[in-house]
Amino acid sequence: MSAELAPAIQVRDLRKTYSVPEREGGVRAALVSLVQRKNREVAAVAGVSFDVPRGEIVGFLGPNGAGKTTTLKMLAGLLHPTSGEVSALGHVPWRRENDYLRRMTLVMGQRNQLAWDIPVVDSFELNRAIFRIPADHFRRVVAEMTELLDLGELLKKPVRNLSLGERMKCEIAGSLLHQPEVLFLDEPTIGLDVTMQRRIRGFIAAYNQRHGATTLLTSHYMADVEALCRRVVVIHQGRLLYDGELSGLVDRFSPFKTIVVDFASDPEFADGQLAGIVGADGEIVSQTDGRLTLRVPKARTAQITGQLLAQLPIADLTVEEPPIDEVIERVFAGEAREAEPVPAA
């Protein structure tokens, strides 16, 4: 396969194991540990494999401690894996080759990359020197970033005088001055208000469209994932749990649908009528004036909908998939932990 046709990122059986010292509490245990230290092997990443095609934005999801940041650091070349193979733009990341470093970037939410006490534009100039960006190209890129992120007067302020949202915009812009082909974005909207989250999402989408940048995005805000990612990779306890379409995540991990009923008039339910319709495997989520919400098995959705329409004075009825964040929460809570992992696409 030619370099142009190969995926931008290829990960095969990637593993990272740490040796963690442990001992019991107390003075005696502390003294014993001086001469006889005990260690425990902890697998932060336990055999993850996936590909990311060029130009695609992929959501990389998992609970805290799942191994997301460790994986991104290995892909960015900051950590050596215990075993496994990675090809990113044809390079092995931890070899730290200049050609690769010039073509990628890692952005970590709430981690300072710009100099704290000097104006933002001076930090940009430092990055220009590091990446040897020609002056005319640098001016065009800064103008583009200023337009997309509305940086304006922020460029003249010291980083320490910026709000969190303003600083995050400048951090992202500074990381993209060399126009990288691969973006590793680790919680880029964490701690930001809803308006700023929306602006950052819009910028990431616009940058991807303009430059075809391959992007691996981690976020605990499902609005980020839904807005930017058609495909998601989910890891749990360092292992791959799911790799596929975001919509397929709902089909795989949520066996229920939600039925919302609006009544034309207040219904009078016979004893046990509603419970009989819903059945033992369904649930009445809420029942308020004029509205009924049910959670029912997918396999029985059509049957239950037919019974409702036939037996009750219904003005409107909708059938909805559960919210994505509810599905993700169920996965993270371990309800699907025993499911067979889906192979990388």
C-alpha cells in the first residue's frame, strides 16, 4: 500500500505496563520496604489496535484511567510502549524524528504550552522559530487562526491575564501554527463554558475541512463527540471495547428505546392496563399531566407502540434512541464489560 493510501495512524497490539511499588501501612512495613521492595505490574494500555484514515476525526473515548492519555502520549512520541507497533504518517512516533514532529501536534486541555508571562504573539514567534516557519507563511497562518478563533486583542496580552477559555483558544492556535497533518486533542474543551466549547468545536471542524487534518479526539463532553465524530473508538481498562460508527454504539450497548406519548385527553387507565402494555421487561419512566414516557426493549417497540395507539387517546407518539451520553455512561459503568471487543475497522 502506498504512503498516500495508507491510514494516517496504524496501531497494532499497543501495550504500556508500569511497575508500581506497593506496601502496607505502618513503620514496620516502611522499614521492610527499604530492603525488600514489592512491585505490582499495572497495564495502562493492554493490547489496543485500530487505524485512523487520513482526514478523519475519530472520537477516542473511555472513563478516567482507561488509558486514553497514555495512548495519545505514545502516538505523539512522548512515551515508549512496552510492546506493539505504531505507524503515524509512516513514522514510529517514539523515534522522535524531526519530519514527524513537524507534521503532528498534541493539545492537552488545561496544560500550559505558551509562555506564562509574555504576550501570546511572542509565544507564537517562539513556535515560529522552533518549527522554522517562513515569516510570510507565519503571518498568513496567524491571520487565519485569528479569524477562525476570534483572537483579536488576545494576541497582545500575557497568557497569565487570559481567562481559561481565552487561553485555550490561544493554546490551540499556537499548536497549529506549523499546520500539522495529525492532531491529538486530549480534552480540548475541558472546563470551558458551553459557548466556548461550541466555538472550539467549530474551529476543529473548520480546520479539518480546510487542511484535511487527521484528528484523534478525547472528550468527556458528548456534545464534542456528536458534533465532530462519525466514528468512535472506546477503550475500557486499557482494552479496546468498541470501534465503529457512533450510531452503532447505541445499537450495540443499549437494548432499549424510549417512547414518549402525548395524550389528546387525560386517559383513564384500567387496573394494570399500562403495566400490561409495558410488560415486565419495560419501564414507566415518567407519567405527568398529558405525557407518558416509557423505556422498552427494542424488540418489543413495534408491539408496544401498536397497543398504545389501539387502546389510548393519543395525540402524538415518538420513538427515540437513548441519548449517546447515557449509552456511554452504561458502557463505562461496566454493564457491557463482558461484551466481545469489535475488531478495528
